[in-house]
Amino acid sequence: MGTKAYFMINMDKTLSEDGYYVDAIRELEAIPEIESVEAVSGTYDLVAKVDAPIRVVLVASKVLEKKWVRRLHVLQAEPVEREAAVPHVPKAEPAEREATIEWTRR
């Protein structure tokens, strides 16, 4: 088990084009570190679940090489030991809770 993250991806082409998003999903699923890919509605077009043995940024670079990727937003998942969780720990500020990396193709 390595570093877990979710990639939120905007595509240059619209999902309404015949089969275009299916090809994109297949390309992403061919990357060994990507566990699953789903088409979503809203701000992003695709969400990919990643389990990278070392660094997520290396997988992000592979995704950014795809010509159809317009924007990539990375949400890194922080492991939590549910059995050892202490309910009285104060909550972190929003900036401390979410570590994100965002790339935009120009």
C-alpha cells in the first residue's frame, strides 16, 4: 500500500462526443497506479482513484501527458487509524485538512 489520492480531471473535449470519454477512461485505467476511473457530473469530468507506491506527483505527470487533459486537481488521502482515533482531538483549520495540488494546461 502506497500513497492514496484522487485525481479530479477536466477534459478538453466534451463528454457528449461519441465514445471520447470511454477512450479517456481506458487510457487512465492502463496506468498501473490508477485503481479506478469514473465519469462524474459537475465541475470535473472524471475522477480517478490512485494508489502510488512512492509519489503521487509522478502519476500526475503521466496523466498530464494526455492531450485531452485540460486540468488536474489532486486530493491526497491521509490515512486514519479508525481504532486509534481520539474523539477529543481539536479540528484542524480547512487549509491544514486538505492538501491539494492543481495543474492547469496553458
